[in-house]
Amino acid sequence: MARKIPFADYTEQVAIKHRRLSFNDAAKIWSSSDRKIQIRPGDVYHILQPYITPRFLEQFKAVVPLALYLVLFQLLFLRQGIEGSWAVTGGLLAVILGLMLFMEGLKLGLMPLGGSMGESLPTHSPLAIVLGVVFLLGIGVTFAEPAIGALKTAGSIVSPERTPLLFDLLNRHSQTLVLIVGMGVGLAAVLGTLRFVYNWSLKPLIYASVLPCLVLTGYAHFDEQRADIIGLAWDSGAVTTGPVTVPLVLALGIGVARAVGRGSSSLSGFGIVTLASLFPISGVLLLGLFVEPVSTPLGHAAEARWFELSPVNELLAALRAIVPLVLFLLLVMKFIVKKQIRHRGLIAYGVLLCVLGLGVFNLGLSYGLAELGNQSGGVLPAAFAQVRAVPTSPIYHYSLGILIVVFFAWFLGFGATLAEPALNALGLTVETLTNGAFPKRLLMWAVAFGVACGIALGVVKLIYALPLSYFLIPGYLILVLLTVFSTEEFVNVAWDSAGVTTGPITVPLVLAMGLGLGETVLAREGFGVLALASLFPIGSVLTCGLYIRWRTARSQEVFVHG
């Protein structure tokens, strides 16, 4: 059995190795009576480097390729530089560091608490209490989602003159908006947990969730003021399914399923992501029915936004998002589960990393990702139309310029989706559950192709100022029809695949790009690109599933008769 090396001894070994001490000097260190050593800054680097580097590179690979793609396209095709390039670069670095800290803190602090509660709560409490905890957890995790800050950042881009109701929801009622989205996630988590307990099919739940969304969308379409919030409502569904919501809610739902003896099903874990994407849509549309817009001077909004962007306020906002969720988990563990919390120091360290990471990420989001996406969206129309900020516009012939912009959006969606780690994990799971009938590569390409088509169509929708409901209502009716003819396995995979494509990097970037593009082409609002990016992958995966089912049936028929 290998001897465990104490941390102090390990630091001595590192110091010896990297300072290249002589044998006599090393012997003096090891033989000293007090065993005190002096660690230089270089030794600290060599100790921490193996721990920090892979975590930094993971976020670096997610952020930098997309940012470089936008910058190179703007430089080479649109012949425009990046305004405030140093500020944008610093913002992108803050995004990388913030996500690195946040994801590590999530793994060390929040996930152990959520996993422990998911395993213990169902065995210590009746179902009613479990469902109440699940509902409150759904609200708490929504406030802690990194990408939820993108909705608040969007408030500084929206025009109060053209879309007063949308402006009010994103500024004056921003906290209420996030609360409504969180309540939608909470209700979805409750329904998903009941599905685990009673082994319900996902198909009827999809029909029951999609129908209110379409009815409310149709109603809002014919109301001139409330038509502006359709894109916001459908984009909100994409924002909710991020790295906090999905793992914590799933941990509790699957824990309930195992407690009642149904956790071994191959479908355990599927479904909650889908419902958590659909329920907030109805919630935001209903909120829009009860809010009356109040005009706000642009100067006041800009000053308020400038005040919000200070590092102290971003840190306080992170505290308000993380601390209530942690306190809620701790209270449930102490008074309901009545289980001692292990590794308290490590969990406290993880929570601290979450708070620091979320604060740094939100600051970088405003100065880096959102600014870069907004700039790119603002100069995109220069490819085919005259833009005041680009004196040489239009750069290309009208048709060629639009074609270039659409292909830019398509490749942006395709590349960003393939880079999502969650999609790779989903592909491995699906390949295992289907015994190789649905290969990981096929799923990833189907989802990426769907997202790319959705983002490209979203850009077309903004350029020509087409109503979003023209795409959503017939699109989801087609998805419902495909769902009717698909098997339960492929329905679960297809509808959940839309949720894994909207990560904390893709959401702010695409959202800001759409808003910037919409502002430049004078569209009433720039939302809806994320909604279409979630619509198309569901259809592409369902279509692949029907093809695989047909091919398998045909192979069996040939085998029997051949």
C-alpha cells in the first residue's frame, strides 16, 4: 500500500525539485528539527500549477475560439476594428477566471450539498415536503445561474421608445422577471420529480406544457405592446438550463426516484431539462399581461446601469444569488434531513469560490462577452446596408452581404454547439442507452446542425423584422407531430438536447449579438435567436430518431425474410 505524503512534506519535495537544491542542502531541510521550510513564489506556482492550469484551459477553450471567430470576422469581412479592445480583452479574461472559480466552487460546495440532500431527503420526508423543497430549490438555482445575468445586461441595450414594456421588464421589473422564471423552473422540477416517482411518459407532459406557451404566444402576437415580449419569454427558457440548475435539480429528482425503487430506469434524469425550458415561457408571457409599461428617460437608465457595473455591486449581487441558496440547502439538511454536514471547511471554500466567480463573471460579461456580441451585431448589417457607424457601408452587394451574414451566424451556432461539454456528455449517455443505435457523433452533429440553422434563421428574422410567432407556432406544432410518431427514448433525448446547447458562454454572446443586430436594423426587439436555436435541434434529433427506427425495422425485416 502506497504511503500517503503529508502536504508539508509534499511542498518540501516540490521546493527541492524546482529550486535544484544540492543533496547536502536537501538533507539539511529533511533533517532539521523544526522542519520549517521557506517556500518562494516560484514554489507556490509549481504547487498550484497542476491544479489551476486544466481548469483555466477548460474555460479558455470555451471562450476564446468564439471570441476570436467574432473578432476575425469583423476584421476580415466587415473591415472594422474592435472598439475598446483592451476593455473587451480584460472582460473576456474576467469571464474565463470567473467561470473557472464558479465551476470549481460549484463542484466543491453546492454539488456535494445538493447530492447529499438528493440522496437523504426522500428517505426522511413525505412526498409533499420533498416537492416543496424541490419547488424552492428551482427558484434558488435560477438566481444563481451565471447566464441569468445576460437578461439583466440586455436591459441596457433595449430601447424604451420602441419597446416600452420590454424595457420595463428588463429594468424596473428585472428581479420580478427572474423570480417568475425561477417559479417556472420550480414547477417544472416538481412535475419532473412526480414523473420519476410515478414513471409517467414524457409525451403527455410535453403536450400539456407546449400548448399554453403557444396559446399565450398567439394572444400576445395580436397585442401590439405585448408582442414585444414574445422573444424575451422564449429566450428565458434557454437561459434557465445551465450548470447550476440541471445538476442540482436532477440530483434531487433522481434521488426521489431511487428512494421509491425507480431510479435504475434508463430514462432517469431525462425530462426535467425540457420542462424547465418550457414552464418559464408561460410565466414570462403571463407576467407581461399584468405589467403596464412606464416610460423611463434614457439618461436615468444609463446612469443606473453604470452604477450597477461597479465591482462592489457585482460582488453584492453574487452574494444575494448564492448565499440564500446555500442557506436554504443547509436549513433543509439540518431541520428536515437532520444529517450532519461533512467537510464543512471544503464546502465553505467552495461557496466562497462560487461568490467570487459569479461576481467576476458578471463583471466580465458586461465588459467582455456582451460588449463584443453587441459590437458584432451592430456592424453586421454593414455587409448589406448603410450603417452610420461604418462610413464604407454597404461593403457588399445586398444579396451577397445578407448571404455572408447568414453563413456567419450558421457557423457561429455550429461551432459553439460542438464545443459545449454538456453535449459531449449527452452523446455518450445516448450511445450507451441505445446500445450504439444512436451514435454519439450523429447526435452531436444533429444538435449542432439544428442550432446552426436556428441561429441563422433568427438573424434572418431580425434583418427582415419578421414576427417570431410566425416561426415558433408552426415550428412547435411540427415538433408535437414528430413527437407523436417517435418512441419514448428518442423523445426524451430530443427535447432535452435543446437545453444542453445553451451554456453560460453561448447564451450571453448570442443574446447580445441579436440585440445589437436588432438595434442597428431598427427591429422592434432583438430577442428570439436563442428561441429558434432551441427549436431546431429538437426537430433534427427527432428526425434522426425516426430514421434510425425505420432503418432498424428495415434491417430486421430483411434479416427475417432474407
